[in-house]
Amino acid sequence: MQSGLDNSAELDLADCAATRLGAGRRALGVSAASIHPHAALLALAQDDLVIVHAGGATESLVGAAAELLPGTAAATVFSSDQIARLRALALSERLIERPLHAFTLNAPDATPTDAIVHQASGLLVVELDPRREPAPDNSLALVQSMIRKLQRTSTVGQFCDAMVAELHRVTGFDRVMVYRFAADGSGDVIAEARAPDVGSLLGLRDPQPDIPKQSEPFSRIRVQPDAQAIAAPVLPGINPGSGAALDLSHSAIRSASPEHRLYLAQLGVAASLSLSLVVDGEPWGLMVCHHRTPRFLPYRMREACTLFAEMASSQLETRLSAERLAARLRSGRVHEELVTRMSQESDLAEGLIRFYPNLLDFIPAAGVGLWIDGQFTGVGVTPDAGQVAALMGWLHGVPHDGVYHTDALPLAYPPAKAIAAQACGLIALSLSDTPRDYVLWFRPEVVRRITWAGIPNKPVSVDSNGGRTASKGGAARPDSVRLHSDPWSEAEVEAARRLRESLLDVVLRRIDGIARERKSAQLLHEQLMRQVEIGLMRSKDVAQTLREEKERRVLVEADLSQVLRRTVEDQEAERLRIARELHDTLGQSLTLLQLGFDKLGQAAGDLPELQQRIAEMRSLTADLGRQTSRLAWEIRPSALDDLGLQTAIQNLLESWSEKSDVAFDLHITLGARRLPSLVETTLYRVLQEALTNVVRHAAACHVGVVLRLSGDQVTMIVEDDGRGFATAGLRQPADRLGLLGIRERLSLVGGSLELETAPGKGTTLYARVPL
């Protein structure tokens, strides 16, 4: 019977889950308020170094119980030199996120203790970690020796084997593994170094090895020195000043959750260590260490392991790039031959049809096909023409950058389940900027038997009393994965992209060749044209006459523009005069007439018939006065001159709202600024004409008016939800809605008009005037 550590494949899952900030998919998140009980934590206010939080073995390390320390000065537990060092770190301009060694503290029991410092939650966090195991004399030299062993490898597999061997040799953990993350979030054990009496987990798959997201701050290292030790709480749990818990994301002594520690203990694992492997800025995998007895790695050793993981990630990235380069070189030879052949073909489509079997050498696949001008030609294992036609109809609607690829086509395109035996994997290469013709590579479904390390998604269960217990089912469990093909490698997808670029380049060169042929034909044509040179000379006189006519027309158009400007100005002036005459002269006369009727009514006494007649005349006079005021306002609203464009527009919309069944929205961002008088008048008349068009023609229910000032330009937008209209085929769409006058008015102030409309989509008018 194997030891408990032999069943620890699921442990890696829990250990990985413990690295995620927050709960994680398995609810095995790290406690944000507890630390390893053998260590201690003091969180200090950065201005006065008063202790805000305390926890752990403070009594044995600094001589005072944790619950008594909050509120006291750090000087009561640290020497003056240590206080000076802490004060310098607290006042540093750079945020200390990554823990650093501040000084060594000699505990009351003479145990050397590392003081590790970082900043979190606005506090200076001092973590005291007693050394229970020897620390390396020179961490950098140790890491350099480990990296030198890795540099002797050539392949990624050899490199991973060397990583676990070195970490196993240096740390002495019973088992060291490398997990490589799969696209579905699971992780495979691809390398392992272990003690002789520990069973192997090489080749097993972890269902969900959780890792920190790159968008979140995270630590590359997670340590659990003693799974059976009860975590020590950080006191108080909530900062009384900020009302928030202390953030332990970067803590070097943060404890795992009770569920995770219970899980480790029940699997016979007493200590664990996990290190992140990051490639190209993304999580690539983990190095995970397990031990059957507690392990208290000193800070310097953990620092060396962290540095080793970072340097190993860089070396790993180099080897992965080398593998991709080698694959690219292999495909490059076929690529060059294909492009050379295509360059010699007069028709690209016919050339591809003639040589498309070579495409199977370019990207390994079960079958390859061409979809050109709606026709399918294939070789090898491919779907039939009807199935490919349906697939192309779907693919045309899928956004991609010219190369679409997937190893699980039925998951993206469900009808592909019927063709899984031929096309579970697909690379589709578009032969034009507007996707229409494609080169297609197909791979069939591959049913993979995967040996899972434990039961996926069930590392922790709930017992009959509601408590959480770790699953004891550490035995490997076989499973099947369906509707997937062998995955396309990055190099294969990149090869497809390069082939597409080359084929498009062939097309461009062919276009250049056609252009050269056209140039030769043009030279012949020029020889013929010399024979009609005399006729061209005669046409010069005609051309000169046309130029002179054009110049005269330009002058006439300029004169017409000036006349139009003066006409508009005179029209507005006459409108203003008439409006004032109506308001001042006729309005006053009607007011006097109203007063006269009032006096006449008083003099009429008790004659009912006369009183009735006078009342009717008074009502008629009042109505005539209101109509006169309305007419004067419509001719030239006084608010436009006295109160400005904003008030005038508000009055105009209120008037239209009363006269029609249209709802109006107004948004104006001019503030208190007044525009030039001519601009205000122009915009007001534009809005009048636009609203008239909407009410008469659009059958709209809602109209929005926006007037905004941006820099040196004012913009008016009038948008309705009416019937709209089609501009295609209309010679003068502006005339159709009477908008020619709007364009002419705007042109007088240097403005422009833009119209957006479609049948059933409403109409939007943009009037822009520079200031």
C-alpha cells in the first residue's frame, strides 16, 4: 500500500487553488486574516509606527501577547536601529509590494528571526519568521548553480525534468512536479522528481489547477509549512480606522484556508510549496512540492525558490520560442515551394486546385479543401460539398482576422457534430480581404482517455453535520474527452497566417504585372494618339472657351452668394421691423382698444344687450391681440434677440409641441455663452425648417434636438424616429425635403449639412457652423 502522499494529485489542485486571490472555483481560497502559527505579524501605521494589527507567536518572538499589542508603539518591541530601519521603509516613495528582508531579530529564546516587510492596506506589514531550518549562505549563487543545470537542456521536456530535479535536490521535498495548464483550465503532470518510496503521479491530469489572474496582484510562491497546525488569527480582524480587513495578498506567512489544510492533512501531506511559471506574461504552469512531514523553509530559501521560478520561466519562454521557430522553419520550406508555384500560375484559384495536395505537407491534417467561387474541392478526409457549403455560410458570419482556427468545431458550430469524424478541427484561411474563398484544413475527432488525479470539481465535500471534509478519493480516475481534435499548434496557425500573407502578395504582384501590361498597351495607344494630335490642338480652343465660361460662372456664383446673403439679411431685418411694428404699434393700439371697451362697458350701465355686445368686442380684441403677438413671434421671436438662442429654441419647441402630437427632447450645452447674431439666426431658421419637414413628412412620434459647443464649432443635431427615406437614385435628395434652403443658409456662415436616413430608420440632420 502506498503512502498518503501517493494520493496527493488532488493536493496540487487544492494547493493551486490556494494561490488564487479570493474564493477560487473550488472554494479553497486563502484566509485573508490568518497566518502560520509559528510566525508573527505586526502591521504598523506608517506615520507614527503604532501597531494596528498583530497576530501569531508574538509572545515568544517579541515578548508580548498579540491581543495586547494593537495600539502600542512599535518601539516597545523593536530596538532603536530597527525602528530607524522601519521608519525609512515607511517613508520610502516606492510602494513595497514584494516582501523584502529588513533585519534579523533575535527572539527571547535566541532563535534568529527574519523580519520581512511589505506594504498593504496603507500599513507597513512586518512579518517575523523564525529560522527552523538552515538558510543558504548565498541565495544568488544557489540559484545560479540551479539555472546552470537547466541551461544544459535543449528541449522543453528536458528542461522541465531538470527544473523538478534541481528543486528536489535543493529543497529536499519528497515530491516535486511540474503542471502544464491545458486550454480547458486543467493541468497535466509533465515532469516529476520524487523520493524512492513515493509513488509516481507523472501523466495524471488535475481537473482545475487554479492560478492567479495576471490582471490581479499575486505572489509567485505559496507555502504551507505545517498542514496540521492551527492558523493564528490577525487581531483585530477589522482595522478600526479604515473599517477594512488587512490585505495579506503579498504576505510571506499567510496561512491557507482551514479546508485546504484539512485536505492536505487527510492526504498525508504535511507541507507544500507551489511556484508559478509565467510565459509571455501569462500563467503557463506550476512547480508544486509536497512533503510528508512539516517543512519550515527559511526566508532566504523561499527567496531563492522564487528567483529560480522567475529565471526558469524566462529560460522556458526561450525554449518554447525555439520550438516554435523550428516548426516555422519546417513549414517554411513547403511555404516557399507553394508560393513559388503560385507565382507562376496565371490564375491563383486554378493553381491552388492543381497543387492543393501539397497543402497537407504544409500543415499536417487529415484532409484539405478549397472553397472557391462557391465550389468545393477536397483531398483526404473531408466533409462533403453540401456540409462544407453550410459550414461556409456559418463561417462568413464569424469575425476573424483572415485565419479562423479551432480544435473543437462542434462546440462553436453545433451542426458540426454530424461531421466530427472528418472536421472536429478546422483552420480556414481566407484568400481575400473580404472573406469569400478559403483554404480549409480538417482534423477528425480524437477521443482521448485522460487519467484524472481525483474527482474533477469535488476536492472538498460537506458532511452530514454541515462541515467541510476533504475527499479521500485520491485514486486516479480515467475519463473520455469528446468533440475535440488534436490541437493546432501556435506554429501551425502562424504558418497559415504567413501563407495567407504570401498568397495575397502573389495576388498583388499579379496585379502589378497586369499594370505593366496595361502600360505597354498604353504606349501603343499613345502612338496611335499622335495621329489625332491635330484634332486635339483644335480642341484647345474649345477647352479655353470652357475655362473662361467656368471662371465667369464662378464669378456669377460668388455674386449670387452675396445677393443671397444680402437677401437673407434684409429678410431678417424686415422680419424684425414687421415683428416690432406688430408688437409695438398694432399691439399698443389693440391694448388701447381693449381699455376703451372696458370704459365703455362701465358707462353702459345695466343694459344687458349692450353689455353683451361690448363683452364680445372685448373678447375679439383680446383674441386679435394674441394672434398678433403669435404672428410677431413667428416672424421674428423677440427672445432670439433679447434672451438668446437657447430660450428661443425652447419657446419654438413648446410651440410645436402644442400644435402637434410629437414629443420633443432638448439638450443644450452652450451655457451662458451667446453666439454671433448671424449664427444664432441661422441655427434658429435651420431648426424651424427641420421641424416643419419632420411634422409634415416624417410621421414621427419623437424628435430629439441637441445643440452643443465643442471648441471652435457649434453643432445642431435634429433626430426623428419617423419613416425616413432612401437617398439612392434621387438626383437632389435635399430638394425632396426642402433642405436646399438650409444648405444655402448654412453656407452663408461657412457651415455644412449632413443627412443620415434610411427607409423605416428615421432621419438625423447634422448642422455644423465654425465660430
